[in-house]
Amino acid sequence: MVTLAEVAQHAGVSASTVSYVLSGKRSISATTRQRVERSIRELGYHPNAGARALASSRSNVIALMVPLRTDMYVPVMMEIAIAVATTARTHGYDVLLLTGEEGPDAVRRVAGSGLADGMILMDVELDDERLPLLRESAQPAVLIGLPADTTGLTCVDLDFRATGALCVEHLAGLGHRDVAVIGEAPAVYERHTGFAERTLDGLRSAARETGLRLLHRPCEGGYDATAVTVARILDERPDTTGFVVQNEAAVEPLLALLRQQGRAVPEDISVVAVCPEQVAVQASVRLTSVSLPAQEMGRHAVEQLVAKLDGRGGDEVVLLPPELTVRASSGPAPVR
């Protein structure tokens, strides 16, 4: 294990100079700083995390709270988590991953223990029970998601309301007048999860504005559950010519069911999905979709949190604009 004293000897400076280069607490000439940084790289020196935390009152750790629920699409959650971890490292932070469903208790534990300098929270509900503690705590935090009340909070998310509206406007522009939405699992709506509720709000608002009839049905996903949901939709609305799918686990079962029923996509039924781009392009019919910018959300969240930790950032809401990519699954409404 290389010590700070060995770095100082290698660079030909005092140990205190190396310490100042690492901490940034004093101005060091560019030439000296470069010499010290070169010695650090060549010797492979890593500051002791415990000593650094004691000296700076900082842990250089970000806590990431990711409740991994069975009704959520875990690959998207983990893609965001990986983006958080890789971006954090570029700023000199490690990530403490909390995957339990402890809610306020986890916020209280992290804020009161000094385990982390700041928190990033995912799977945000409209009236999330973690928010009162965040507002009371002095510890910086960023939400990946949008609650109903953003007062005193910093948030980043895809603009899911605009996403829902974009899907409806695309189908309405193609002449579709009866559209069904295959949504997330019922529990997602029961928790009033922000992204699902906001997408639904956007879908309904755009449907009213375009005169389109919209039917929304939650779905557990998987073949059997999707089959029941599709049968129910077509029984209630036999003139349905378009589907919007916000449920990755229902995408391929829906396409298979339509094939079995002799309904061609997009000649008889158009399908638009809100899903990761990988899901859209690897489906049996390449899907017209609004992709989920998981990496961008994770990167923005870390940058916002680091700015707050450095005293540069205030409370703000960043909504990433949705982009709809037209592929093979959507086309003009069939003439009845």
C-alpha cells in the first residue's frame, strides 16, 4: 500500500503539499500540482477513505435508493443505477446501493449515520412518504422521478406526461380513433407511481384534445395476463385499431396474440410502446416507440447532486423531452 509520504518523496514535495493537492484546500502552482498528480498515477496511490472522511467531514459516497419490486421492469432500474455509479466515479464518488423497501426508515438511517454525503431516490410516488424527511433533512438529495409537489426538491425525469400525449398524437395523426392502453401492473397504479400516473394523464389529455376514444387497462405482463387483458379490451372495444403499451413484459405477448388472431401489424392494428430502445428494436415487429433515457437520467441526477454538494446547485426540476421513433409497428388506421 503506497503512502502519502511516499508520494511526497517521489514528487519531491512535502507531505502537506500532497495533502493540499488532494483536498484542494490551498492554491498550489500548476507545475507542482502536475508533478504530484503524475506521482500519484505512477505509484498507484489511493487516499485512505476513512482518513479522508475524518479530515473533510465527507464520505465521498452517494446513497442510491432503488426499491427492486417484482412489478417493476428491473433492467431499466439497473441501467439507471449503472449510469449513476459510472458518473459518480468521474466525480470521485462511490455509490452505496440500497435495494430494500424501507421507505422513510432508509432515508432516516442514511441521513443520520453519515454513511453518505447525499442521496438519489428512485421509484418516486406522487405522494411519496420519503419526501417529508428529505425536506426536513439538511442532506442534499435528488429524485429520479416526479412527485405531485416538487417544492424544495431537486428532480430529474423523462417528461412522461408529454410522452403519453406524443403517443396519442402519433396515432390520431394516422387516423386512429379507438386506442387501448396496456399499462403497468395494477400495483404500480395503486402506489400512484409518478411515471405511470403522469403517462396516463398525458394519454387522456391528448385523447380529449384529438377526439380519440381511449381505454386503459393495467396488466401484470407475461403471456397469460396479456391474453386476458387483450381479450377484455377487444370485447369492450371491438373497433380498437391502436395499442399503446407501457409494460415491457406485455410487448412480445401482445404481438404474438395479434398474430394468432390474424391481425396484421400495422395493417390491422398499430402498436406504439413506451420502453427501452433495445426492447423496441428487438421485438418481432420493430416497434414505434418513445425510448426511456435511462443513462441520461442517471447522469443528470448525479450531476445535480454533485452541484448541490459543491454548493453550486439549487432546487430544480429537469424534465427530459420525449422523442418518438417511428418504426414498422404503426401505420394508417384501416378503413372500416
